[in-house]
Amino acid sequence: MQTPQTYIEFKKQRELGEILSDTFGFIRNQFKPFFGTILKIVGPYIVVMLIAMGFYMYTVGDIFNVATVYNTVPDLSPIIMILAIVVLMFSSIAAYVLAQGTVLHYIKSYIANNGVANYDDVHKEVYRSFWSLIGLGILVGLSVFVGMLFCFIPGIYLAVPLSISFAILVFLKKDVMESYNYSFTLIKENWWITFATLLIIYIIVAVASYAFSLPSVVYMWIKMGIFSGEMDAETFNLFNDPVYLILNVISTLIQFLMNIILLVSTAFIFFNLNEKKNFTGTFERIDNLGKSSED
């Protein structure tokens, strides 16, 4: 049970520093139930994604070895590789969409129940909104991709408001197109501060993710003989090395979980922008004060 000291109010205006501190504060206070919920809902898809990635890397290494040594390619390896790519693609999409939905619906349940998220409600709502999140994800992805084709800057401009479109879909219960369009309305006059907030959090996540990927990088350098100065072309292919594969799988898992920080921050950004525009939380607190006075 949460105590008043640990409960974090989402529906209020925040400065950049407060968004950063409350993002990490929420994750720290809710660490066990929060990540427990994510692993229960998203865990099976993460496992499939990691297994598919391992198979893909191993198959690429198998093809590389046979092609370079015997100048032939095994008949089954390309088929297994294509199969692994397909499974990896679909499991990755499912894992990331479910992670996005789980984070947002967990926070929604956390707010509704004054600091205690209900797992059954989160699980039900995540799967209920799954296809809407998929549709919005495709729309956002295509928009940012097309924007990136035009000198990169339009892609960044679109990515900032669209990053909160998922929160709009969950918290305001709007449909895909309404969430997409309303994100531009909500972020109006606050683009730069939102960009700065997202950039700082992205840098923090990227640096932390890179730190966790260092073991696989160092192992690769050791195997290739970079430190000893005795480089051997036969050691360039590490995809068949089980240690290297395991290190990469662990690194990918940690990077996936680190991305949760960015997802939580978008919820705080959404509520900050929504409060500036609509004063939803302020009106709710005034209404609750009025009810308390009547009692």
C-alpha cells in the first residue's frame, strides 16, 4: 500500500527538472510492481524477440562461415534466417506496443486508485487498446520516416508532438486520428521545452544503454585481437560465439527495459502540457476540496 509521502501526483504543471526527477522517482517508488506488471504482460513477447534475434545472428554467422570457407551457402540457413527475421519483426512490434500500453495503463490505474495500480485492470486495458496503439504506431512511424527524408529536421519536428500521441489515446480515450491531431494542438507554444526534455532523457537512456553494451563490445575486441595487435580474419565473425550471442541478448534486454524511462517521461510531459492548456488536475483538486468541505 502506498503512503502519501511516496505518491506522485501526475496531473500538475512541472518544469523540466521536475519532470526528470519525478520520472525517476516514480520508477524508484514503483519499481517492483511496475516492472513486475511489465514482465508479466510483455515478458513472453520479449523472450520470443530475444530468441529470434539470437537465431538470426547465429544464422548470419553460419552463412558467413560456410560462404567464406567453402564458397557455398547451406540450403537451410537462408530459410531459417528469413523465418527468424519475420518472427523478430512481429515479436518486436508486439513487445514495444505492449510495453507502451502497459506503462501508460499502469500509470492510469495508479492515478485512478491513488497510488495502487490494479494488475487485472492494466492487463485488460492493454489488450483492449492493442490494435489502436498498433495503428497509431504505424501512423506515427510513417510520419516521422517521411519527415526524416526531407533534410531530417521535419522528422524531428514531427517526432516531438507525436511522442505524446500515445498518452493522449490512453488518458483522454481519443481514437487514433484524434490522438494524432490533438498532439499538435496540445504541444503548441511548448515545442522547444518538450524537445529539450525528451532530448535530455534520451541522452541519459542512450548513455546508460551504451554502458550496459560495453561488455559485448570489449569481448568482441578481445576476440578480434585488437588489444593484442594480432588480428585474425577468421575471428571477425563472432555470431557463432555463444558468449558473444548471450552478451548481445542481455544487452538488448537491458536496452529494452531502459526505454521504459522514456515512456514514463512522456506521461509526465503529457500531463504537464494538458494541465497548462486545460487545468484538468487543478479543477479536480478544487472539486475534491469542495466535496471535503461539504462533508
